[in-house]
Amino acid sequence: MHWAATKWGAWALFLFAFADASFLPLPTPMFFITLTLLNITKAYRYALFATTGILLGSITGYSIGYFAWLNANGEFTGLAQYMFNTVPGFSEAVYKNIHVEFEKWDFGILFVASFLPVPFNLFSISSGVFGINLLMFCISTLIGQGIRFYLMAFLIVKLGPKVKKLLELKLKPVAILATIIIALAIVALKIF
């Protein structure tokens, strides 16, 4: 909320999106929604900054995966060996299976990942690890993330004033209701 009241809000969103796509899982959509609800007139500008930040962060994440997983001889680095030895259920066989699926569905996986509530850095780093075509990676990231943020901006422009008014009038009941729903979801997941 602080950033929405400053002229640096768009740049903060850019840095947030960059970090989210490269090395640090952050809730970029929530930051985007908050900024946009508080400055509806800047919705499409924020969508541009978020999309650009995600794209450049994804290229950085791709580079991390590309250079950190295999050495120049094509052998696994110490990091890869560490992951195989310490992550339960993750082995060279699992890695190879995921690699096959990534090669088969690369564009589709990256496009769908743009809309999933998981950190995009998992997909950007994995794309680098598997050596996915960089141009295709950039195009799919740009299209998927662009659709995501511009669609959210469009919906906020159309519905935002009503949502903002609801939140201003009934913020405490909305927060309590959201907390109860989250608690029930956690309990349900543990039971089932």
C-alpha cells in the first residue's frame, strides 16, 4: 500500500516481478492487484511493468538454470548432485522424465504456468536446466504473462471501483472471512 502512494510504485512492481521470476518466490499478482486497485488509472502501465519484469527475471532464472546445473562437459554440477542426494523422490531418473516432458510440451508448460499460483522461477530455472530454446521460452513467457497481467488490469478497470468500495467499507469482515476460508481449506487438506 505504501508503494501505491509513491511515484516509484511501478518500478517496485517491476523489481518484485523480476525477483519472483528469477530467484525469489514472491506473490507478484497480489502486489499487482493491490497497486492497481489503489491506482486504477495506472492499471495498464502496471501490467506493462509487471510483464516486463517477469520476462527479464525469467531470462535471469533461465541463465541460473542453464549455467548452474550442467558443467561445460555436460556433466551434473555439484548443485545437481546435491539436489539428487538430498531432495526426497528426486533422482536422475525423475530428472530425465521431467526433461522428456519439458521437451515435448515446452511452450504449453510455460504458457499454462503463467496462470498457475506457483512461483514462476521454478519454470524459468527449469527451462534453463533443460536447455529449452531461449527464443521460444521468451515468446511463451511474454504471451502468457502478458495475457495474465493485462487481463487482471482489464478486470480491475471494469470491476475495481466496486471491489475497492467493498474493501474500504467492510475490510475487517472480508479479512475475517478470508482467514476462516483459508483455515477451513488447511483443515480439509489435512483430513483428506
